[in-house]
Amino acid sequence: MRKRHSIVLAVLALAGCGKEKPQQPPPPEVGVVTIAPETVDLTTILPGRTDPFAVSEVRPQVSGLLTKRLFTEGGLVTKGQPLYQIDSAPYKATYDSAAATLESAKSKYERYGALLKQNAISKQDYVDAEAAYKGAAANLQSARINLGYTRITAPITGRIGRSTVTQGALVTAAQATPLATIQTLDPIYVDITQSSSEVIALKLALQHGTLVSNGPQEAKARLTLENGTPYPLDGKLQFSEVTVDPTTGAVTLRAIFPNPDGILLPGMFVRATIAEGTDPKALLAPQQGVSRNEKGDPTALIVDGKGYARLKLLKVSRAIGDKWLVTDGLKPGDKLIVEGLQKVQPDIPVHAVPASFAKPPAPAQKGR
């Protein structure tokens, strides 16, 4: 019995010696980028529509028969250029009559002046003659103005639309329907809208010094046409309205663009890229390193000083290229995990290496 017991103990001892402790798997390898502050120009892309720099509706200031149209519809006209001619004969006759009346009144006024010095007439007669002379002069001036109004000229420089009347039409002074409309299109306005919350955030950033303004003289704007073509000339931001539209919660921004070739026409839909300012300490995180939790909040994993993955809740304001502009949750020097995320859970050790796109290129091998 003692011998059999010894054999069993020996077998159990050998079995115990054969068991080894399981080895722990090595920490997963992850690619990281080091967060560092950058100087970033901030821009916003907003929809907008073109609006003429100036608009003038051409209306007659005297009534009469239209005898001529002196412009080409759709053409460019300059300020003071004749557009229409109204029959001037009735107004010329009125002018000539007023001129003759003035001549007679002037002669009588001068004659009464001489007689007054000789005490040959009363003071009242001289005053009446003077009043008649001044009234005749005023009537002549009015007749001259009305005669000039028979030639209708362009009040501004711009492109003129179609004419609503033809030769032989009877027009009336200050009629409701304009004869034509002129629009100044070079330069041209672009009216765009921005939400009031974005405007407030921008102003607060400027006040706190986290955003440096380019200044009103450097607030440039660029346009993209409706078909996706970039407009070749840069514009300049002019102003922001001081009131908020209660129906949309937006403010209107106005930019002005040169338009020498007439590419931009009134009412066109465009997209404007507005330069808002410069952030000298922007923190940018590659988008592949940022995900969303069940609440939709942006999160990221970083590697701490002990080599552990730590979950961070972020705040991001906008996308800049393929990166997010992070306003909270990251700090300079943080190692953001951007590769190997599928192998990582928060609070586990990891082996961090530079991300593949962050590694310097390998030196080229020399030929033998």
C-alpha cells in the first residue's frame, strides 16, 4: 500500500509540474498623432444671392408724346445719356412765351426804376413792376426746366433693361409704370445670411482674444457660382445688419464684388466663402480619431503618460479640411489615437507609435 501511494503522489507531482501560467497578450499597437497648436484661417461658406449695386427706374417728369427711343435694350448706358425724346414743341412754345414776357417785364422794371428816381411814379408802382419782373423770370426758369425734361436721360450708369413703351406712346409725368430700369452691376452686391448664434460666438471669440480679426479692410470673400465654378475675382465684406430676422434667426451680411465682365447677374444664387479671422492657437484633430457616443457627443481616445488609453469628451466647432477644430477636451501635447481604434478599449495599456501618415518618409536607397 505504501508503494502504491508513493506512485500516485509521484504522478500528481509530475502533472503539477507540467502546468504553466498563461502568458498575458502584449498591449495592442496604436498609431497616434501629437496635438499641437496651429495658426488657422477661419472661413465660413454661406449661401447668398446677387443684388445690384444701384437701381433706378426711369420715369418721365413731363407729359407728352414719345417721339424717339435713343438706346438699345439690354445695353450699357452712362449717366446723362439720352434715353427718350418727348415731343418738345408745346414746351418750346411755352418757353418762348415766357421769354417774351420776361423781356417786357424787365423793360418795364428798368423804366420804372428810372422814373422812381425822378419821383414820377409812386413807390408801389415800382414794387409791382419789380414783382412782375421776378415772377416772369421764375416762369421762364420753370419753362426751361420742363423743356429740358422732354429729353429723358439716364440717372445712373448701368445696364438698361427692356423698354415698356414704344415710339408714339403717350407718357405722363411721374407715371406709375417706369419706362425702363437701369441696374449698376459693376460692382455688385452679394447678400448672404449667417445664424445669430454663429455671429455671437464669433464676437465673443474676438473679445476674449482667442480669435484675431483680419480687420474690415482685409475681410475678403470669395464666390462659387451655382454650377460649382469659382468666381475669379475676390470681394470684400462690407457690413452686418444690426437686427436679427425673427422668422429665421439670422443676420444679413453684405459683400461687394467687382464685376467687369458682367458674369454676375441680379438674383443669381451663389455660395460665398467669408474670411472670419485667424485663430493663432487652434487645436486640430484628424477626423478618423474622433467618434460619437450614444448621445451624439464627439469623443476621442488618447494615450496618457503611463501608456493607457483614456476616453475624452470633446467639443468641436467646425471641420477644417479632414480635421475637426477642437475647442475643449484636448490640450497641446496629447497623443490622439487615430489608428488601431478597433483594438482599443478605454483604460487598457497600449503601445503607441507614430501614425503611418505622421511618420517621416523613409530615406531613398542608393543604387549599388
